[in-house]
Amino acid sequence: MSAPIIARVEGGAFHAMANDLGELLADVVNAGASVGFLRPLSAAAASAWWRSIDDGVRAGHIIVLVARVDGRLAGTAQLRLAAMPNQAHRADVAKVLVRPSMRRRQLGGTLMSAIESEARQRARTLLVLDTESGSDAEKFYVALGWTRSGVIPRYAQDTDGTMRATTIFYKELTR
């Protein structure tokens, strides 16, 4: 496996990638990742969701990074910039997705490092995210140095519809 290539996707290029991103999202959800969708998730429905955030990407409120390995889309992550004037120092991290066949190869960590770099470039010093409590993702964020803020019970359904708790994390960045 070659080293991953991480790139920001903007404007028309983002819209053109909706089908590839939809395939990735469907692959991740259908493998059990709890990222807001229930299974079975079709690639068409997942692609439609990506198209629904196109305006936010074009406006620069949502930063989308993709990871390619050997030319193939292997992962993605989003940085969602807070819009209110008193929140210009923070952003949410969302939809950190790594294709199941590409996991355990440090791709997620590489994406998260790139997300933090994007945040620093925009003078964002506080990042926030949530993930299903007890999941591999929770362990992943702890290993990356994120701080648990709290747990909310019955926050969302997992991919099979079972109510699960979510853990809220934050990370303070230095410039």
C-alpha cells in the first residue's frame, strides 16, 4: 500500500465526487459505523446526502478532506466551521470515514492530523466531535489525545436502530 494522499475537495470537484463519496459512506455504514444513517444504506441515498452539503462546501463553511491510496478513495473527514461571531475559534469534526478494507493502517490518524492542520490554518483552536460510546471510534479518539467531555445516553440509533449513548470529545489546538 502506498502512502495516502490527503487533499481538500472544493467547489465543482466536490460535486463531481458525490457518487464516490456516497459509495464510501454506504460501505462504512453497511459495515456498522454509526455516523447518522441506518442500514441498509444505498450508494444513491448516500450520494444524495453528500450533494445536500454542496452549498456549505462551496461557501467554505464545510471543509472536506479525502484520502486516496493507490488512486482509490479510502477515507474522508470534515471540518465544520462554527458560524457565529463568538464561536470563530472553534469547529466541529464530522464524518470521519475510512473504508473498512483500509482500516488499521493509520489512515484515520493521518486524516485527523490533516483536519487539525486545516483548523489551525483558519485560527480554530478548539475542535469538538461526538462518537458512539464504546465503539472502536471512541478508542481511536482517546488514542489521538482527544479529551472526553461527557456522555449522553440514548443519543442516537446505531446502524441497526438500537439506541446508543454518544461520547462528546474536544481537543484544544496550539497554533
